Amino acid sequence: MNIFRVLLAIICPPLSVIDKGCGSILITFLLWLCGWVPGVIAALVIVNNPKR
């Protein structure tokens, strides 16, 4: 887990998942538009996923 990614996920969630694929960016961006907290949670889940 990279501390820079976690901080970026808290500040601007779509930027933290930019290398995870188009679907991840789209989901995170839509959740971020709905509210800051859902976007941050989605970004942290995607960033901390050990399978990717």
C-alpha cells in the first residue's frame, strides 16, 4: 500500500485509480459526484485490492 495513493484517494479519488482501468475510473468518478465519502471509500477499496 503506497501512502501517496492513499492520500491521493482521500484528496481526489478518481486520480488515485487512474492506472486501474477505465471501469474503475468511471465508477469512482460517479460515486465521487454523488458524494465525497462514497468516492473515497471506492477508491480506497480499489487501491488496496491485492488481486490487482
